Amino acid sequence: MNDDILGMYDSFKSSLLELKNKEDLETLRVSMLGRKGAITEKLKNLSSIEDIEEKKVLGKEINDFKKFVEENIVLARTNLTELDFLSSVEKSYIDITLSGRRPSIAAINILTKVEEEIISIFRSLGFGVAEGFELEDDYHNFEALNMPYYHPARDNHDTFFVSSDRLIRTHTSGMQIRLMKDINPPIAAISPGKVGRRDAIDAKHSAVFHQIEGFLVDKDVSFNHLKGLLELFCKRIFGNSTKIRLRPDFFPFVEPGVDLSATCVVCKGEGCKTCGYEGWLEILGGGMIHPNVFEHVGYDTNKYTGFAFGMGVERIAMLKYGITDIRMFYENDIDFLKQW
Ligand SMILES: [Zn+2]
């Protein structure tokens, strides 16, 4: 390489190291690439060289150096811009004497707390817990629960179908079928989880909500066992003075079926706005498992009887804590959740 150009590389590199600000950089740029800059002069002088081969070699060396200078000037400008920014932040924004902000700590959703409370009540009574699948098939959600395709009760379950056979479960009862097919009596289990229905969303309805369904099968299980269990459950969840009332109701997978009401948590049965001045609040449904269900799972109906029940977690949480709008559960408003 030409000694001159070699010297220019060295001096350019040391100038780069001495740059303090953008003005220095601009001076350096002009001294190299400006109209009277060192590189411009070198290129001009090329024309005076007569030997074509020499001219070609030197021309390439000058142009390589020019490219090197241009690239390094761009790089240096970026670095200086960053330094400028950092020093301006340091000067103007960071006040290390300010006290820090305490991060907001999340709260467990009240719905989760109520669900866990319900689960722990049934666990303490010997019930197992099986969560099941949110995507269910027609057989487990409907058919095996005594709701064949022509059954009108299917209309009450406004269903989200994913395909002709797959659906978002409308209740967690499908798990009863799966468990009974796998395990012989005695068996007692609850199945908590998310379910979906094509409901318009308002203060009382949500398209996705939470249910807990349970069942027990053994020899000589009677309706009294169901009544005793549910009464105990209501006393544990709503308080010891709670009374229950059972009225006939229809669910395809039980016979007889009942609707359970408990004394109003607000007025304790006196009558108030919450209970429509009746003193009672509907809590859950249940009944004795229908023989058709037992036939689907292969249980001997002469040998075994059983009961099943189901409840909405949102409903119980709303009644227990006086929450009037179901949508509050899903909004994750920290102020709302921290109340409990
Ligand atoms: Zn009331």
C-alpha cells in the first residue's frame, strides 16, 4: 500500500479516538471528504499520474480508504448520538432522591376462593376431585346422561358446537360418566370446572361460567343421604343457621330431581329484595341418578343406587358475598378483588 495512504489510515483512526462531540466529527469529516479534504485532493491528483497500471492501483487504494472513512463516520455519529441521549437523561430525568413506587400485588379471584372452599368441603367428606375436559363429546355431555339427540332438554343447554360431535361442555356432568365407566362402586366424586353456554352476557349471565357437579354411588344409597349431605354443605358454606328447602324439579339424568333453596343469606329468611321477599334463594339442583345413566356405564341397577347434584360457583359466590353483577368476576379489577 502507498505510504501516504497508510499514514492517512493511522491519522484518521487516532482522530476518531479523540472525538468528543458531533462538532469534532463534522470537522474530521470535512477534513477528509470536504471539497478541499485530503481524500478529495488525492483523487484530484490521480489525473496527473501517467502510468495507467499505477493509476489503477492507487485509485483503488484511495477509494477503499474513502469507504472506510465514510463507514466509520456513520458509526461514530451513532455512538455520539447515544452518548448525547444518555447524558441528557442523566442531566434532566433521573432524580435518585425520589422514593420508589410500590408494585401492585395481585389478589386471588373471589371465584377461585369460593371454588376452593366448596372443593375443600366435599374433600373433607371423602369425595374425590376430577376436573375433566372442557371440550366434550356429544355422548358424554348429553347421550349417556339420558339426553338422546331428540330430547327436548337439550334446548335448555344452548350449546357451542365445535363440530357435529364436539362441543364446549355445557356442564361438568360428563365426568360422572367417565369415572363410573372406570371405577366400580362405591364411588364419590365432584367435578369442578369451566362450562359454556350460548347466553347473552348481562349482569346475571355469562357465556363461560363455573360449575361443580358431584355424585355418589353405593349399595342402599337413599334420597335422605342426598338431603343430609346438601344440608351440611349449605350450613358450611353459608353458616350454621342456614335451613334448606327441597322442591321437585326436572333434570333428565336424575329421577326424582329436586331444586334446593337455602334461607336467604341477607335477611335470614325474613324476606328482602335479594330473595324477592320470599326468604329463600335457589342454590343448586340434584336427585337420584336415573337408571338409564347406570345402564350406559354398566352398573347393576338392582344392586346400586346413587345421587348427583350440581351448582354454579358464580351463583354461590354472588349470594355469599352480595355481588350483584356476574361480570365483576372476570374483569380482574384489583380494587374489587382485594375486598375479600
Ligand atoms: Zn332475603
